[in-house]
Amino acid sequence: TSRSHDIRTDLSLLSMKKMSLAMDMDKVTMNYQKSLNAKVLKWTNNNGATYIDLSYANLMRPGATNNNKPYMITDAAGKVVVDGTYKQYAEMISPDGAPGGDYESNRSAILADLIGMNATDIDNAETYYNTYLQKKDYLERIDNAEPDKTGFEIKDPHSVKKLLQKLGNSGGISDWVSAYNNSGQTISGSQIPSTINAIKEKLGPYFMNDQSRFEAACDSAANLVDQTNDITVQALIDKLMGYYQGKGGAFVGGAYSDPSTGNPTPVWYDVDKPEYQTYVQNHSEWQAQRDTAEQEMKTALDGYNNLFNADVQMKMKFYDELFQTIADKGWVCNDRVSDTDYLNQMLQNNMYYITTMQQGKDTDGNPAMTYSTDIALNCPKITQVSDSTTRDDALVKYEAEKRTIQNKEDVIDVKMKKLETEDSAIQQMMESIKNTIKENSDRTMNIFA
């Protein structure tokens, strides 16, 4: 009986171990299910159609992947997260990592070391480039100051009729306005080409920069208008103006239909007015000034381009954006960002963000930088996909852990089977003993009876 008690105690303990293993198996299965749903961030240049690893290099190193534009990793405080490679340069800009560092004074040394160029050439290139930017800005101001044509520009509701007055008696018509208003006055089919040619020669100059468009419209009219039948003056002019608008001529209003309604109407210029002569003189002086400014800008840009090829220029622009951001926002160092898995987790958990820079101008028109910071998933170059690597690794781990648990269960089952067999034998022996005792007892009672 003592052994039977021990066996049943052992069986109870083994049964509890099996229950514990079943719970372990439930945990293993749950973890595996979670791994099947795992997501990972990837870099894409085609809206997720294809993608590659979202690595520190793809974000923070110049190259074709990011089109030589830095996508800067920043922390919750807005500071740029640098690795060991960038740390030495970041320390030159801001020794303690605080915002407000000095990149400009260290620019030549940093770029020379990173790109492998001569620092003096970089200084010279900066002078050329700054001159180019100044000339470019100056050229933009000149463009904005171009003399206008308002003093002789015609675009009122009756501009077509006023334009027809400029024809005089060209094309064999003494009064074009009256002919236009008289819907019954016609031009014979045989006279259409010569009439259109007269209009082309007489009115072309009144369209100034759009003269070539007007002349092309006249050529279209000469080729497309039916010359086997007569046409009214109004219909011919309307067709001609319709062709002109189709060639891109300047108009006020919508699609050209009937100018007599006052809208839409073509824009033309009364070059017979004295204001036109004033404009010509002022514009000539303006054009000379603009040509000089444009040449100076090109000279500065040529000097810059002659020092560095396009690849070097793109790298310089990349590093300028990166290190200027470090100067403006500060920096922190974390060597673990070179681990793609670690970086992915930091970005997915919104511990790190993506910051980009845009070059623009402030309210005074001076060059200025603006920054945009957002979570990684909102970056158009970043997409989230199922993590196949994690899924594959999870399957291997799941199968291994399942085998371990099954092996332990098999060992317990063998032990329980042996104990159950032994306990069964003990129970049978005890039952046999009981039966023998009973038989002996019964026999004794019969003797004394």
C-alpha cells in the first residue's frame, strides 16, 4: 500500500507537469501567431510596388536610392540622430550637441573629408555659388520689373471691332467694322486667300509676342476655310479668332464664339499709340540690363560647375542639408541605428521621426530653410509590409519549441505508463491477497462451525 500511494503521488505530479507543458504550448502558439502578423518598414521609390530595407544608409547617406536628398532621423526633441561616422563632424559643428551650431565655418573641412576634395576648391566653389545665387535673385527682381504694356493693351469687350479698325481699307473692304456688323456682307470664295493674307500682314504686329500665333492662325484659316463658297465677313473673322485662340493666343474669357457679345475677346496691343514708343525704349533698356545680369549669373554658375562634376555637386548639396539641419536642431549619437532591425523598431514605435528640409525664402525674400517632421509611416518614401524574415524565423522557432515540449510530454507519458502498469499490478496483487485471506477465513469458520 505504501508503494501504491507513492505511485499515485508521482502520477499526480506528472499530470500537473503535462498541464504546465500544455500551457507552455499555448504560449508558443500565441507568440507564433503574433509573428505572422508582424510588420516592417521598407524604403520604396514607386509607392510600394517594390521596396528595399529601410536602413540608416538609405536615409542618411547620399546615393541613388534617396535621389541624393537626406531623410533625417530625428528624436522626440527634434535632434538629428547620427552614427559613429557622422559624430566627428557633428562635434565640429556643435560640441555638446545643442541646437545653434556653426556649420558654415566648418563646411570646407567637413566636405573635403567626406567627399575627398580640396578644401580650397570648396571655398572657391562656395564663392562662385553664392555669387550665382545673388545674380539669380537679382535676375528674378529684374524679371519682376519688366515694363508692362497696360498703356496700350486692348482687352475690353469691343477689342475685336477696335482691331478691325486697324485694317483700314485692306482686303478691298472700306469699313471693316460695318462689314463685320452687317451679317449679310460676304467675301467671295476666290477672294478669301488674298483677304486673309491682307489681314495677316496688317494686323500681325498688333499682337506683339503672339504675332507668330496670329500668323499661324491666318495660315490655318487660309487652308481650312471653304473657298468654293462665299463667306460673311463676320464668319471669317470669327473663324480666324477661333483659330488664334486654338494656337494659344491671349484671350479674356472662355472659348471664342461671337465677339459681338463682348466676351471672350482677344488681347492685342495698339502699337500706334505714343505709349508704345515709350514702352519700346524702356523695354530695350530693361532687356539690356537683364542680358547683363543673366550673363553674370551664367558666368558664376560656369565657374562653379568647372570645379566639380554633377555627382560631387549633388553630394555637396546633400551634406549641406544634413549638416545645416544638425547645426539648426542639434544632434545625438546612437551607434545602434546602423542595425536595420533596431532602427525599424524605433521608427515603428514613433521613438524616432523623419525630418526633411525645404529651401525657400523668408518674408524679406532672403534664402531660408523650413523643416517638416512626421512619423515614418507618413513619409511618401516609406511603406509598411509583412515581415517575411520575422515570419520565417518565427516558424523555425515555433517548430523547435514545439518539438522540445512534445519530447518532454513523451518522456512524461512513458513514465506515467510505467507507473500505471506497476500500480495496476499492485492492485491486482492486493486483490489476490484479499481474496486469499477471505477464502482462508471462510474455511476456518466452516471448520469451527
